[in-house]
Amino acid sequence: MIMKKILVVCTSGLGTSLAMRLYVEKFIKENNLNVKVEHTDIGSASFIEADLILGAKQVIECLAEQDHIEVIPLEDIVNRQYIRQQLFSSATVQSWLVEKEGIR
């Protein structure tokens, strides 16, 4: 099975992306998904393979075009309920949830 990955991006790859990563990991665990979550800086993001990328809208807008990778530009990076809603709205996450249900 190929490991699925979410990449959380911020300007420096330190505080903001780490905080968001911890929340995304909680979301992944709560939904019993087998997904790896990493965080990085904007400069390194283009060199890391991922299925889904999320970060602050102003940071995501600076990313190079990502072929075949869903990107979620967040308007609010501290509102956990908003981030949760954006993850549930993601086509990638929805496909993982459907896949998980199909395996049971």
C-alpha cells in the first residue's frame, strides 16, 4: 500500500506549520486514516511528494503550480473548526474516507 501524505506549509517551516501539523494529525487519528503528515517551509514544499498540501492562503499562493495535488489555501490558520471543515471538504480526504470504509 502506498503511504498517503499531507504536507503542511508555512513561510519558515517552524511554528505555524508545526502547530497546524499537530492539529491535522489529530484529525487523521480521529478519523482512523493511515496518512503521514509532514510540515515544511515554502521553499522546500515543491521538492516533497504529497497528496494534499495546506497552509495559509498567502503562503499557498507563493507555491509553484502543483500537478495532481490538491491544495487547500486556508483563510484562518488558528481556527481548528475551520481547518477541520476544510479537511472534510477536501476531495482527497473524502476519497481516503470512502476507501477506508470500503476496506472494512
